[in-house]
Amino acid sequence: MLSKPDISRIRSLAHKKFRWEYKEFIIEGVKMVEELLLNPSVYKIKRLFVRENLFQAPAHIHAEYVTENEMARITSLTSPSPALAVVSIPDPVFIEPQKEHLYIALDGIRDPGNFGTILRLADWFDIKAVYASEDCVELYNPKTVQATMGALLRVPVCYTSLPRLFSDCGMPVAGTLLQGGENIYNIPLPDSGFIVLGSESHGISSEVVPLLTCKLFIPSYRKGSESLNVATAAAITCAMFRKDAPPAAI
Amino acid sequence: MLSKPDISRIRSLAHKKFRWEYKEFIIEGVKMVEELLLNPSVYKIKRLFVRENLFQAPAHIHAEYVTENEMARITSLTSPSPALAVVSIPDPVFIEPQKEHLYIALDGIRDPGNFGTILRLADWFDIKAVYASEDCVELYNPKTVQATMGALLRVPVCYTSLPRLFSDCGMPVAGTLLQGGENIYNIPLPDSGFIVLGSESHGISSEVVPLLTCKLFIPSYRKGSESLNVATAAAITCAMFRKDAPPAAI
């Protein structure tokens, strides 16, 4: 049975302040927790709460059984799932970009759903790491975690200064602009380097624009159409960068 | 000043039951309401609530001034905007598909955010209409309306039986499958017909799969990557269908 202090401690992890105070966040949902259990290298499980008979934890993991009611009190999902893990926030590790790989750089992405969806895309398109400017939303926000559908277990995320990252990196830095770039469907694209995605409201920041070596735009096919959501723009951009590469074997 | 019955009537439109009882729904946010006012042909405004000095309604429209507090009581947004319109749900109109145009067909899309985002894409890619199976989420759900960012004012949506629509239409019917289709990046695609997008959990339904004339798949570039969100898959598919067409003049 969960004690009151347990419940309030776990619930507090919905707030950034407490996630960083305790250096813990929550991964929940059967698929994500199963994947976490298979691959615990980066994220260490502190506590694992499961519904009896609904989720089978491996024998070497100490799982705590909770009732439906208790799970409903600690979840951040609208319909609680049978498994919820409290996980350590790992110490930040900087991934040195390699000249032969493709990376995504997020410049001021504020919406956790967009951040998570882009991480899911990064996994799909074999992006080796995602670099995020310091003003991006937090990776451990429950809505970000949920939107990744597990990709946060597979794609490393580094918060860093993008101008510092791009200066003298000697790698292509591509970004889509609202005006003045080349039509993304018409020009050959590099198969390595950085794809920069700008914020929902302001696009790529003024410190980053001068560092772009490849300025692109995604054309619209109807005059007066509003704009693309940043996650759908990311999908189109990644597809155009990868389309001539050999896909993964199924 | 808003009366209590006014407030409860407007709030009730957050629920499908009352939307259809009153045949009304809500459009809110400055940009969407401005666009609605410019183009009131399909959606008739029943009442318009605005914050004084924060939103300027045209002289011929009767706007009702509300306080910040009143707006907070009738909004479905987390941060209330200066303008909210109660709008009539129009009678359904069936759009007869034309052989030269490109359409999207949604097969069991349940998430209002995905539905709205796809409508926004449809606007961007000059899709002439969106056909939705009867089990799709409702267009007038506040989350759908919000995610369209105004595209619902520009792209007609018809709820209909997809098998009936596709049978004997004599037009290409393209859909992405998880297995067994052609790599979307490698084959020539028709420039008209239907792009079918399947449900988040089950993909394209078993009644529709046999009617596909063009079976596609979007390859992954990393073994073990989970799946694409349907709105990002829609973005990639639309881009591949349109990439060789002339874009709209800016």
C-alpha cells in the first residue's frame, strides 16, 4: 500500500521544480516501462509501481503492487496504465557530433508535445542525437515523455548553446526559413550535419540564422494557408534528408 | 455582463451532446475569429464575445463585451483569448470528388489533435476536401478546432462511408501500410485521387485495404524504432505527393 508521503512525493514529480530537486522523473505506460526494463542503462529505476496481474515485472526487479485507485492518484495520464516507474534523471552528457552523422537541433521549442513528437521522428529517421537550446521545454516534462513513445530511451538529448555548437563545427547546418531559402524539394541535401528546427512562434533565432550553411523553405501549395506545425515541418524535412538513404531492414 | 444561463449554455458546448443539441460550436482565439469575421460564408456567427480594447470587431457585427473573468469562465483554452465566437454547425454538404484533385480520407482518426493537425496540413498542401469515416473524432471538438489553426474555415470536411466513396470512383486510392507496400520515396505517385490515413492504433481498416489502388509504406531508418504519429506520417505523405507540383506564389 502506498503511504500518503509516497503519493505526494510521486505526484510532486509532475512539477519541474521537484523533478530537479529530487533528480527524478516518471516513465509510465506498459510499452515504455517494458522497454525501460529491457534497456536500463541510461535511466536507473528508483521505484516501479505495477498493477497485480496486469503487468509482469522481471524477477530481479523489485516491483510494488498498487491498486487501481492508488495508480489513479500517482499517474499523470488521463487513463492510468498498469505500470509506472520513478526514474533517476541522469547527469547531462555532451555528445560530440561526428562528421558522418545527421543530427537535429531544436531552437526554442516550447510545446512538450512537439518536443516529444520530434524525438519520436529522430528515432525513426536514425538521427544520432538531438541538441536542444537552453530555452527549449524540458525533456522530463510528463507530456514530452509521453509524446516520445519511448524514443527518449533511444535518442540522446543534449541541452546546449546552439551558436557555440555550430561555430567552427565544419558541418552543414540546415534550417527551414519562412522566406528566402531554397525550395526543399528541389535541391540536393547533405546526408550529415544538423537540421535546425525553430520555435513555434518565432522560428529560428536571430543568433542562429547567420550560422546556417543551407537555408531551406517548405513551400505551400495554397495561397493564404497559415503555417505548418513544427513537428510536421520536422517530419517533411527529415524525410527529404533521408529519402535517398537505404532504409533499415524490417 | 454574462448571465448565469449564458455561461452555462456556452460552457455546455464543450460537450458533443450539447453541440449537436444546439447545433453550435465554439471558435476562439484572435487569429481564428478574425478569419471567421472576414469569411463568414460557411460558419454563421450566433454570438461574439470580446474583451474591450483587446479585440476590435467590425461595426456591422454585434459584439458583446466581457470581462477577463467572464472570458475565463466560457473558454476551453488554458489561457483565455480576447475573442470567442459561438458559431452554427452547418448542415452537412457532400463534396463530389473531382478527378483532377487530391483529397485526404481519414479512416478512424480518434485523436482531436491529430485530426486538426491533418486539416492544417490539408490546407497547406491544397487538398480540396477531407473525407472522414463516421468513427473519426468530431470536427467541432474544441481540441480539433484549435489544432486546425483556422484550416477548418478553408478545407471542407465530409463525414461519409469510405468504402462507398472509393468503390467505383475511378480515382487512385493511396494508403500507407505498415508492411507490404512500395517505398513511398521510390515510386511515382499520382497527382490526384485520395490519400488514406489510418487510425492511430489499427491503421487502415480491413474494409478499406482491398480498395487501395496504391499501397505505400514509409520506411524507417533505424531498426526497432517504434512508429510514426499519424499526423507526421500525413505530412510526409502529402509532401511526397506534392513535391513536383508548382507551389503557390508567396
